[in-house]
Amino acid sequence: MLDGISLDQLTTFVTAAETGSFSAAGRKLGRAQSVVSQNLANLETQLGIQLFDRSARYPVLTAAGRALLADARAVAEDLAKLKARARTSWWT
């Protein structure tokens, strides 16, 4: 099931972790909070782990979420580099 993980899910995960709430992540990403919540729930299902503890008012990263956040950031940053390099057309 890990093959179905999308860059959108990783970006949503990183944004939610950085902003501290699903609502703030939705505002930053231009999406409804419910879309962010669903996207993260799907990611958690695909990974088979809980990334956020939702028992309090604001979601808090679990130990697994903290461990995977750096990897998710790295993937997102690598894709941004790939896009930037492709836009420069240095090879033409």
C-alpha cells in the first residue's frame, strides 16, 4: 500500500506539522480543513501508523510522526529542486 503515497499527502503532512493545526494547514494550502484531515487520515492508513495525536484541541505529532517528518520534508525539498532545475532549461 505504500506505493499509493502521494506527494500531495506528504506536503499536507509537512504543512500540518509546521502550522500546528489542520485548519491552518488548509488555509496555507488553499484547501478546506476537512480535505486536509481526510488527506492525512488516508496517509496514516497507507503507512499503517498514526502521525498525529488528535485527542487534544490541536493535533500533536506522535513519535512516529516526528520520525517521519524529516523524511517527508526531504522528499518535498527534493521535488522542489527537481522542478526548479527543470524550469531553468540549462541543458538546451
